[in-house]
Amino acid sequence: MFASCTNRKIIEAKPDSKPALPVCENGIEMALKKIHLDGCNWVLVLANNEKLEPLNVSDYISVSDDENGTELKVKVAYNETPAATICMIGKTITITCFEVIR
């Protein structure tokens, strides 16, 4: 018995455009600043200079995304999350929406 094996793979063109960035409709504009403390990497700074400590920032940005420590302008929606942390810089929050402002 003879069998023929042919590869009939359909090659699809990759889309040229990048996926759309998320938009946080009810987000608050603030600065995301890298800090250099043991166990602490990022802090969010509000316009009134209040600092927020995001517990889940690694879901949105990695430690190596900003090596030089400059501030990124972001829009964030969040929930306050009372929790103890190593940093003890400000209120702890859980980010629910994260948008980088260009």
C-alpha cells in the first residue's frame, strides 16, 4: 500500500500593525518611577507627590523595562489593597488597568 504525504500548510501573512495599547477610561495620570531599594522596584507617584506601591506591577512592566530610573507617564486604575510590604513607601494598591502615555 502506498501513501502520499504532502504538506498542505497554509501560510498566512502576519499583520503589519501592532496590537492596540490598552486604554484606561477611568484611569488617573501619574508617574511610574523605578526605585533602587532591596526588594522594591517600582512606585507610582501622584500629582500631589503621594506615593503608591503597586503589588502587581510585574503583570504590566518588567524590572528591566527602564534601567536608567527615569519616570514614565502612565494612566492607572487601581483598588486599594491593605497589605504589608518590604518597601513601606506608601499605600499598597492592585492595578486593574495600565496605560503608558506617550
